[in-house]
Amino acid sequence: MTESIDDTDSAAPADLPEAPIAFASVASIYRYPVKGLTPERLDLAELVAGGYFPGDRLYAIENGPSGFVAEAPAFQPKIKFLMLMRNERLAALEARYDDAATTLVIHHEGAEVARGDLSTEAGRAAIELFFQRYARYELRGAPKMLAAPEGFRFVDTTEGYISLINLASCQALAALTGKPVDPLRFRGNLYLAGMEPWEEFDLVGHTIEIGEQVKLKITESIVRCAATNVDPVTAMRDLDIPGTLMRRLGHNHCGIFAEVVSGGSIAEGDAVRLRL
């Protein structure tokens, strides 16, 4: 006699992992080819496991001798380079980097003021000459264009592989300051929409999924410095972001850092998921 089939036997095993929960989306993607200069918006980016964000912080402008050695690259504090924390006039420049031509073009007040192929000595010298004039009152020595060797980037921290900014936190910060806060003040790579303010801090220690393949391990929250006080459009130092955070919330953090666990393509609009 055949036994009857119990419909419950066909149910999925209880130990199967739950489907990841979508909690946000990628609103925009940015890279910063030259430390301290203009962000460049991307439609998509190809991430590599264990790697930095593509095309990000490839170059830095040395403000006098920094001790950086290309043959043995090591992390250097950002004060050794031209950067927004102390050199807000950098925000008044519009810089664009052409990867294929390895060429940096700088505009100021609508006019081209410098152009140079950064793979050549002459090209680097052209950019250095411009900054010798433009930043002459802020220089500690001759400016020098530095290129990051393979496997190294001019990031602000040894943990700074990829930075993510929660747009809702920027909006909450605007409410605290009483003034609009441009999210680009935080110079992030990925800007996320759909979250609650400061929810990004709860992700530290977790792994998130973006698009079809990418997995990022969230490593730490980002401590903010005076660079965020500079308006990226007007180049004016018009807000006290770290001070406002500390006075109103008891910390000076905004955004999170992540490491690439699994690589792949990400694009604007991609869902961001968390597997519980």
C-alpha cells in the first residue's frame, strides 16, 4: 500500500539562509582622482575584491617634502598634501581627469588654467607650476604631483578603502545647523538613499550586498575633520560640521568605511541589502 504524501515534507528546510533585506539604494557614485580636488560622478563602477574604489585618490599634491617614497609607499597624514581641511581654495577649481590620456585638466572661473599628462615629467611640471602660483601663500615648499603606485592610494586612513554616506544623515545634519548641507562636503564614494538618519552606524561589523555581485564589509564609522566645513560649490568655509556633531550628538562621525569582499559592477539605483 502506498503511503500518503505529507505536503509539509516539500517545504523548504528551516536551516536555509533567509533572503537578504533591501534597506537602501545607491543614489549616486563618485570618485576623486586627485586628493583634494573635484569629485567626478560615475554611472557605474567595477569593484575588485580587496581593492580600493576604482580611479579614486590616484594622485596627491605634495605640500613641501612629505617623506613619501614611491618604491616603498606608506600612509602619510593628509596635512602633508594640499587638501580642503586647510586649503579651501581648492574647492573653487574644477578638475577633470582623463584615464585613457592620463591627463588632468583644471578650470577656474570658467577658464582652463592648467593641463598636464600626469604620466610625463613635463605634464606633472605644468600642474605643479599652476599650484605654485595658485596656492603660493599656503605652501610649505615646492608642490609636487605624486602618483600612487600599484596597490596604494592617497586615502586619509589605512582603513579607507570605500566610503559610504547616508543622505538622510546629511539632511538631519542640515536640520541641526539650520542651513543646507551639501552631501559632497563628505567626499564619499557611494551615497545611499532610503535609510533613517544615522542608521549607517548600525551596519558596522556587517556585510552588505549591492547589485548582483558586490559585497562590502562595513569596517568603521568616519571621523570628520574641518574639510567638511568648506562648501564644495562656493569654496567658503561657512559651517562647523565636526563641532555641530559633537555639540548636538556627542560624536563627530558621519558616514562609514567598507572593504570589498566580493567584486563586481555597481550602478546608480542598485538596491543595497543586508542578510540577517
